[in-house]
Amino acid sequence: MSKQEYLLSYEVDKNEWDDFVKRSPQGSVFSETWYLDAMNVKYKILAVYKNERIIAGIVLTKNEINTWSNPMLVKYLGVLLGNEQKNVSQKVLSQQFKILELLIGELKKYKSFDYYFHPNFTNWTPFYWNGFAQHTRYTYRIDLNKEFIEIEKKIHHNIKRNIKNAQKLKVVIKRDIGIDNLLKMVNETFEKQGGNSPYNDKLQIAIKKFFKDGNFVSFGAYDTRGKIISACGLVYDEKSSYLILNGSTMHDQIRGANALMIFEAIKYFKEKGLETFDFEGSMLPGVEQFYRRFGGDLVPYYRIWQDNFFNYFKAKAKKIYKKYKYGR
């Protein structure tokens, strides 16, 4: 193979792939094989090699309805590219276009292709040229490289007031609270909204594996009687933490308990030396406002899909199903 040739392959060593994920600006825990294995989802890796080294790739995994899309609790997938400088040269950009065109030529075979990409994937032009569609969504991300006093300054005064209220009422925040407590709070949140919890036995087994593997942290807020009233769960990699689970009890709520708990989670990952606290996005108005008030940066990320009738019908059916099943 000459220096200018690219090789597309599904024969990918897991360790080699995980090393590449850690190097890639679009890499996250959601593309690491240990996480995908813990989720027990069907997946395969399509990688681009140059000089026998991975320089780009994508995890192709199926969701709960057996289409090529993000499963639950697998937030960011999509194309991963090699390490980049902030000021990308024309030469590097040209190489990216060639790599993306090569990948897309294979991805066209997957008619139900429909993925949420990592926020650091910004060039979807080749997908547009090849008949794919794009929808922009948003998450909030806190830059943990800043001094904590600077992070605190950006928190909205209502959140600060609520945190003080929870502290005044002696709410205690505990870490590593146990899977049963966490899921109880999350499930009650769905019930409170008039829906059913989507976290079936399969997902609960995966979450238990997260606890065991040590790349998952849970927090709980407790009242003076020692009763849990709010809980959250975060998965993380070397760069970022991701808030994937959050819920509160339907009864005995204390204003600010959830805010205090998330505030403590932010401090925990700041002290752990991570670069980013990612709220993992929400387009629900009430949830979006709550996350926004922690002062994170509004960051776009793409949903990119094959623009065909199958995906159009699937999206409509999924929206109706989620509204009926989970109340959202």
C-alpha cells in the first residue's frame, strides 16, 4: 500500500480502535468497545487505514428497533477523524473530504443510517453532497479547564438560590449510591410525567456493568431522614463526563436538591481533571432551561441520516411511540 492509499475495513482490532477513539477529537466513551459491549448492542466498526494505522472510522450499531441508529444511552456516534489542529490547513481539509467520501460510499448501503454525531464533528458537507439530511440539536457543556470560581460565576442566580435552599435544609449529597436507588429515582421521573420508564431489564444490566467497570459515577441527594429524593448517573472517559441519567422522587421534594447534586457532580469531575462536563443534551423546554442555568456553553451537534422514505416513516413512528409510551 502506497503512502497515499486509504484502506476501508471492517476487520478492526478492538484495542487499536479504542486507542484511536482516545486520540480523535470526536472520540468519546460511547464509541469505545467496552461501553458498547456493556450495553450488549449489536455493532461493527468500519475503519479507514493509512500506512496500517487507523485515521478515521465509525461505529455502526443497531438500536432497540433493529435499525442502524443510536441505542438508548449511546449518545454520540457518527464519524471519528484523526487528531486535528485548531487551524486546519487546506491540505488536511482536502484529506478529510477524501476520507469522508470513501466512508460515505460504504455508508450508503445502510438504508436506515441515522446517527447523532459528536459535537466536534463539524463538516457534514460530503454527506449533503451524497443525499443525506441533517438536523441540528444542542447540548450544554461546561469547560472544566477554567478555574472553579469562573465556573461558579456563570451559574444563574436562581440555581444558586436553590442550591443555598437545599444546603439550608441540610440536604446531603452522596456518591456511588447503588443501582436500585438510581433507577428508582429515574423511573419515578417518567411516572411523574405520565409515561413509562424506558429502562428495561437489558438496560439495567448494562448500568450495573457500568458500576462494576468504574467508568460510571452516581450521586444522590438525601433529606434529613436519610431518604433519597434525587439521583443522577454519569458515564465518563478521559476527556469528558456525560450526564445520562437524572431523576427525582414524586414525593417529599426539596427545592434545590437536584441542583445541589449536579453542582457537586460538576465539582467532582473538575477535581478529577476532566476537560468537559456534558449535560448530554435535551430539547425539552423545562429540562433545557434547567441545564442552561448551570452556565455551560451552548454547543450544536448533528443528527445525520439517509434522506429516504424508510427513515422518514421511522422518525414519525418513533415520535408517536415515545409520546405514547414515555410521555415525551
